[in-house]
Amino acid sequence: MLIHRIAAQLFCAEGPAAIEAALDAGKDATLAVSQSGRTLMLAAQFARRPRATVYIVSGEEAADRAARALAAYLGLEHVVRYPERRDLPWNAKADLDDAAVAQRCQAIGRVARGEAVIMVASARALLRCVPDPSSRYWQEAHFAVGDEVSFEDVPRRLVGMGYTAAEAADAPGLFRVHGDTVDVFPAQGTSPVRLEFFGDEIDRIRRMVTSTGQTIGDEDAVDIYPCRELALTDDALHRLRAALYQPAQQDTELAALLELAEARVATPELDRFLPLLYERTVTPLEHLAKDALVVLSEPRSLFDDCSRAYEDWERRAGEARVSRLDGLYVRPQELDFGRQQRLNYVSLIRAGGAVTAELKIEQPAIAGSDTRFISRIRECVSNRFAVVFAAPDRGARESLELSLGDESIPFEESLQAAPENEGAVDASIQIRVTDPLNLKRIDPAERASTVPTLTRGRVTFIDLPLPSGVVIPEAHLAVFSIADLNARLDARRGRARRRRVDITEVTFPFKPGDYVVHATHGIALFSSIVRQEVAGRERDYFLLEYAGGDKLYVPLEQVDRITRYVGPDGDSPRLTRLNTADWSRATNKARKSAKKLAFDLVDLYTRRSSITGFACPPDTPEQLEMEASFPYEPTHDQLEAIHDIKADMESAKPMDRLLCGDVGFGKTEVALRAAFKCVDSGRQVMVLCPTTILAQQHYQTFFERFAPFGVEVEVLSRFRTPAQQKRALAAFAEGKVDVLVGTHRLLSSDVNPAKLGLVIIDEEQRFGVQHKEQLKNLREQIDVLTLSATPIPRTMQMAISGVRDMSLITTPPTGRRPVIVHVGEYDPDVVSAAIRLELERKGQVYYVSNRVKTIDDAVDRVHEVAPEARVGVAHGKMSPREVEDVMIDFATGKIDVLVATTIIESGIDNPHTNTLIIEDSQRLGLAQLYQLKGRVGRSATQAYAYFMFPGEIPLTPEATERLTALAEFQDLGSGMRIAMRDLEIRGAGSLVGAEQHGNLSSVGFDLFTQMLGQAVAEARGEGGDVEEASVTINLPADFFLAEEYVPAVDKRVLIYRKVAAADTLAAVDEAEAACVEEFGELPLAAKNLFDRARLRIRADRLGLESISLAAGRLTFQGVDVPKTVAFDLKSRLSAVNFPKSRKLSVPYKAGAGSGTGVGRGLDANDPAGPVAAALKVLEQLGPSGDDD
């Protein structure tokens, strides 16, 4: 069996061997090993010495992942899950968890009997009390064909295990008796079974189809596990009767419960009385066999996991007026892991000195490219590693084998989906392993000596679905998985570089009728896109109208020089007169003003540059492992942002980066990775949030992701008692807390970190002036990452001009749909329809009324239009505990409509809430309205947002524009454009002082910002952007987007600007792909447009002056052609190179080509046309300058 061979190889290493020796000697042991190596280590150890084992991790998700990984190595037979129960003892009817109880009983029963099995559990799942070991409450009912069983006893036995008699056994925990058969749906099963009796003998057992009741196959036997964690023994009933007899005389419900218990019916309500049934209740771990092994993953994190869970249960018990949890839940400090032999797994970064051994793990690192994959495999094979590659799909396996064969890398197959198929090439992967450890065939005493090791120096392909791989240099062992190849980790860890931000994302969109600014010719009115014929070919131009009726036709390659005009006060500007010195004077004056402002802006930058900060080391295996735990595929933009941030952090210069991305686009995940990198480098992190609710949500997110890696996370907020805050601050000062989350409380003088390395600021625009001053001082010393969906104009200006670095996330998560927006007068009928539509699809509603004084009136309005709705209220005047309780009720579905102030603006993430109604929306700012809109639409469900205003009050022009903008920008990822529109509505005057006010008015915000950017670069000593003469392209081809292809003018404007602004081939490819996705296959004229951009980029990189077609020859002027390339082009295309004049000439004739009689050259009959032909030539002349 494969795991035996892996184990034999693994335990050749010193670390695993030391652990095995300690355990064999009956001692406890601690292994320092990263998360990714733990399941392999445990599986290998279990294979060498199978015994009852409990593996305890932090969190249910981590437990699920661990169970899947262990099952892949050992087979499903030897791995069981012990899940957390979601129902509560005092409210069992609300959310019965029969399946979880049955699974728990099955798991604990197997380890209690001492079976060779690994039970995987989260620490919190072990806090719920169970009866003492003498009860054997977990005992299953075993029924086999031919067994003598009293037919009348079967129903009684089932109700004693918590099963309920019903008309059909169509759900777990139900059974039905009819005739001489009993249909029962085992609580742990996926379908019902039918027990057919002949008298008191089981004659037949058959599986059933749940929906129809039809039988589909026979079984020899079936095990049915309890769906109640209690056993109604005589002693238990005696205790219950003694405790409840007197109270039951005055309580009919209690009397009924006692009567059912006397009849041995285990009802859900009995869970509440568990402490009365038994002399003592215990932790499930007390049921373990004496020789069992308990394996703990990060013991410190386990206690934290338990503490958080217990606090939550205490709070919920208080709500239900349950005074004590004694006997129902074990206190975290009383949970004893140490009665059996114990093995601890700790992180290398937390190892310290109290470890038995260390085992260093490397990540597979084969994703990214074929070259990287082959290089990594060759490295392992060359170093005489035993290499295992898990590829369950036969096609994928054969493809990989071909790749290795081409590279002369030796490999073999060991396909073991079933024991009898060992070594067979065509083994079916559908057969279930019945004895995956081969325990029945190998004598335990001989097991270690009879199993061969893996073949070293070659790749062994296996057909098991391993979730991920690991490389263990000390053991000369590498395990790879096909999942490692498919992983979309950021493989580009190249040099840090300053990337241009797409101009169309950070400037104002414009359409016909808008005022615009041409960088060379001044302020004009954008009239339209016009098509003109030039030399027999059609091309589009932007028509600009200037003062005096003058017109300017701007070719497409220059449209990136046009920006929308936004002045300081939002007023209409004066048009520029062409052919005068007016514009030149205005730009010169504005440029001088920008230079003066730039020196002020870069003062902070200069101080930061003179400070040598802390440079984080490159990513460790733990970093990559934490990132791999992200349950979704990161988007391209997320990976780009992560790359930039890590490059900043690995530099000694303090980072100051703005991460701008729409609500729900994944900024938090990027921040998580940055925070972990900081902690992994030995530094601390502060996460600063504008609201208590957001702080609490970030705390939960960071805690859950970091707990498996031993990272300590704490929070400071109003939800914490003074004593809890004091403990957190002390631990932070001592360096025991790695990540501290909080509101502006973190800026208090008593917050004294031991080694602060990174501050993450979420929604900086929400903080006050005083707090911003404190934040400004922070930036001089440490790395700062600011997150924002709609950044304030000042922040945006600093980022665009280059004082602060900026990363954009504009790609929505997969499956996300734009929110449908309705803007209109308040209408009770519309509100009623909106709420009822949401309730019909089992969803929830946010109803925003931003006045605390009148919020009760808003509740009344909701009750009037939707009386069936359950309504809750949340606002800032409530106590933290009251707000938290309401939010929890809303999150758990106890409230249908949450009437709230803008307190819900940040930090609420509820995917079931997909309707937002805002009354008096004219009173709120545009960015605030957009932020509120982001509270819905956070899943694949279609969401709706209703922005309403009173019909009897006239709207101000600014309010009208704000609401119009919300209706206009409904696309996903509109946050930046909303921020720019907000600036446009309010005017850009607030960005600059009185001295710059006139200059901003004369040239507009966009152009002034570009001037400022150049001035900032000069002030930093980097040199401004030098205006380079672009290549002249004169080719007879059509370049335009037809109205039939892209009907909307504003869409055409956007595409034209993207293409003109593109400075890399990747940017052109991205723009073309987006165009094809939205509008379909490109017509030739549109294809020429994108190819012309590629031609321009390649030509600029090569320093070309012009590309033209005349007299049947393509001429490339200003190019230096290497001799070898010139010779090749001459032999294939009859190209002529003129080195002295730096000119290359290539024949372009109809029918040209080798052997055609016309002669060699480029065929003018090719439908792709001269642009594609010229592009082919340039591709052979040299690289584009992109990262290829």
C-alpha cells in the first residue's frame, strides 16, 4: 500500500524517527512542522502503528480539510469526523442536528472500542458534554439478515435512540412501521433502508430511494446510530424522575416530557436536562480507549478556539435565560487533552525550545508554467528524492507522463485505487478501498520491515486524489498533486516595479456633450465620434469644438490625451481659443503651481525615504500554506495587488500603499496575506477600522484564518469588557499578541506594541481629522496599507500623482451580479412589493432610516406595508451589546427586515440579504450611498437597491446628480468612478488651497493631477515623464469600432481610450478580451484597431520612427536589425536591410510566397491585412518590452 511506502521513506528522516521513538517509549512528544505536512505525517505514523487516534484542530473548516486529506492517504474506512453540534441544549427544536449527533456517536464509539481509526475534531466540538463512559450512549443498533430480533422491540429501540415515528422515512432520524417491515432512515446515512421480517427473524435488508420509497438493492447488514447523545438507562430515569416529579405537577409540558422519557422516548428536549440524567457529564475525550493517541494541532490556538465558542454560548444562554452551562458544556480551561498519550504539532515560527523534533517542509512550487513544473521535478529527481505524483485522472496522468518522457525524466506507475490493482496500468479509480492499510494481510510485528520504500530518483505516479503536496528535503521525499499544478498562486515574484494605473479607471468618463481637456489644445466641448475617409480607408476621430466654432479632429491614437474637465466648483468652464497663446499661458502657470505643490507633497515622502525600515524576508512555506487555505480562486487583480504589496514589504523603505477595490471584491484577503507576512517576519500588525461592527468582523476573519498557524489575534472595541481590553493590551505590549484589531481606540496612548511592523487602515475616509493626523505620523515609521472602496479625493490625488502607491482591484468575484438600482419617490406600494419579493425567496432586507429620533416611525412604516415581516432595529445610540444581539439575530435569520441607521455601512457581510431600501436618500453623500449599496449583492443571488426620497420636497441639484450617478453606475466595480463623480459634483476645489484654485479652474482636475505627477517625480529625483514622439503608422487599413458592433457611444469612448492608453501588450490583450466577451467576435476594422496598438507598443520599444506601405513594400524606418535576423528575413521574405539608414523593407504583394512565382515576401491577399503583416515582422525583430 502506498502510505506504507511513503511512511518508510518519511521515517528515514531524523525528525519523524525521533517522534516515533518517543511515542514507542510511552512518552508525549512535540513536532515542529508546518500545517501542510501534518496530515501526511499523521497518516504515515498511523500506517506504521495503527491505533485509535484523535486529531484535534482549530475550527470546523480545518477539521473538514484534515479529514479529506487523511482519507486520501488512508482510505475512508480509517478516518471519521466528530463534528460540532449546531443545535443548543435549551432550544433543541429550533435547529435539530440529528445527522451530526449520529456522526458523533459513530466516531466516538469507534475510538472508544479501540478501533484503528483517526477521529478528526475541532476543539470546540469537544466542549459539549456527554454522558459518562458507563452509559455507552453511542452504542449503535446492528441489524443483519438472519438475526433473531423481536419485531415489537425494534420501534421501541429506535425511539430510545431518538428516532421519530412518521408516515414516511424520508428524512434522517425518521422511521415507519407497516406490516412486517420497518423503514428507517439512519441519521448518519444518505438514504433509508427497509428491514423485512419473517416473524422475529430479519429476512431481508434493502436500500430505498428517498423520494419514491422504491427498493433498489440488498444489504447483508446495517448499523443505525443514535441521534441523541444520551441513554435512557434505569438509573438515568430514576434521577430524572427524582428531579422533575415535583415541578411537573405544575407544568404540563414538563409532565409530558417526563411521561415520554418513562416510555424510553428520547426527545430533543431531554438535552437540556442532561446534567439531571447522570451522576456526572463528561467531555467526549473521557470515552477514549486507554491506549489511544491524542494529536493536537497548535495547542495554543485550540484553547483560543474553545474560549471564543464558550463566550458565544454563554451569551446565547443568557438570552434564553439559562443561568448556567455547567453539565452542558465544559469550560475551556477544564478541557483535559492529556489523559492519553499526546502528540503536539506546532508551527516552526512558534516552536521555541520545547520540541522533540523539527521537520522542515517546502511547498510543491510547480504551478505557473511548464518550465517551472519540469524544473522542480527534475531538481527532485536529480537529488535522488522519492517523488510521488498523485493524478487520479487517467488523461491528466498520461499527459504528465508524456511531458516527463520528453524531458527524459524516469517515471513509473503504482495505481492502487484497489489493493488487487497494485501496479496495474488500467486500474479503475472507482473501486472503494476495503482494507487500505492492508492490516489484514501484514502481521503487526512484521509491518515495518516488510514494506519497501519508494524508488528514489524517479517519479511514481499514483491515482489517489491527494488535496495538495509537500516536499520534505530531510526525508528525500516529494509528494505532488495534480491540484498543485492547478493552483493559481502568484508565481511572479520578480523585481518590484511601478506599474501604470489604467487611466480609464482613475479619470472621469465622458460622452458627447461633456466638457473635455486636450493636453495640447485646451478646453473644448466633445461633440461626437465621426468617421472620415483617408486615402480610401475609414477611420474614427473624436470631434472637439472650441471657442468661436473652431473644430479639432483627434485621431484615435491620441485620445488618451483627452480627459473630462472637472473644475474646482463644478461650474462650466470657458472654452479655449485655438491658434492662440491662451492655452500655453494657462498650462505654464498651472505647471509652475503644480511644482510648488509637489515639493510640499513629497516632504513626507522624503522623510520616509531617509528612514530605513524593516524589510520582510521572502515568503516562507507557512505563508504559501496560509494563502492556499483561501477557499476561492483569487482574481488576477488580487494577485497583482498581493505581488505589489509583498514587493513593498520586502523593501527597506516603509510602505504606504492604497488598495482600492469595490465592496466585496476581496480587499480583506489581500490584507490578510500582508498581515501574515508581517507576523511571519516576527513583527506585529494593527488593523484599524472605522466602526465597532467592522472591527468585530475583521477580528473573526483574521482569527479563523490565522488560528491554525499559531498566530494570536485580539480585538479592542466596545464589545470587549475593560478587563478583556486590559489583558489584550498587556499581551500586545509583551509581544504575545501578533494581530490587534480595533477602532480608533488603537490610536490611544496606552496601546504600546512590542514590534509593530504593519498598520492596515480600512476605509480611512471614515476617520476624523485628529485621527488622520495621528495616522500621518505613523506613516513615517512603518508599513501602512490603506483599504478603500471609494477613496477620498485627496487620497486619490496623492495616489494618482505618485506620492502614494496604489493598487486597483476591479475584477469581481466569479458569479457576482450587479445590483439592480431603483431611484424614485417614496412609494409604500414599491416598498411593500420589494420586501415581500425578498421574503418570498427566503431572503432578508436592510431598511435604512438615518435619523435615530424618527427610526421608530420607520419601523411602523415597515409593519404597515409588510405586517408579516419580523423587524429589528439597530442604531448608534444603542449599547454595544444590544447592537451585537440584533446583528446576531439578523445573521441567524430571526429577523426579516433590519431597520437601521448608516451603522450598517461597513462590516456587515450577510449573503442572505439582497434587498436594500433607503428612505431620505437625498440626505446622504454619494460615497456613503454606494457603500450602503455594497451591503447587498454579495453572492450569486440577484440583489436590489431602492434609493428613495420624499416627493413633497424638491431635490437640490447636487442631490439629483448623486442619485443619477447611482442609477448610472450600476456595473460591478464602479467604486472608483463613483468617487470621481462625487468629486465632480462637489468640485475639486477642496483638494488645493486658494493659490491653486485658479490654476485648477484653467486646466481641470485630470490635467492638473498629471502635471502634479510629473512634478512629484522630478521632486523625488526620478525625472518627469519625457514626452516621446510616438511611431508614425501609415498603413492602408480601416481602424474603428462600428456602431453596429458597439452601439453605445460612451462604450466606444471607453474602449478607444483604453487602447490608446495601453503601454503593454498585456493591456491590449485584456482590452480586446473584454471587448470580445461583451460584444462578440471582432470585425476586421476592430481587429486592426487592437493590432495597431500592438504595433505601436512593439515599434516604440524598438525605437522605430515610422511604419508605412508604399509601392508594394512595407518599410520600417529607424530600426537596427541584428545580422542574423536580417539574414533570416532576407532568405524567407526577400527583406532588404539598410543598416546605415536604419531601414528595413519587406515585399508586400498579392500572391507572394516561396514557390508561387511571384517571389518571396508577405502575401497581400491575406485577409488579415497589412497591419497583421507588419506585426508579424516586428515580432521577429525583438521583444516587446513586456514581461515575456
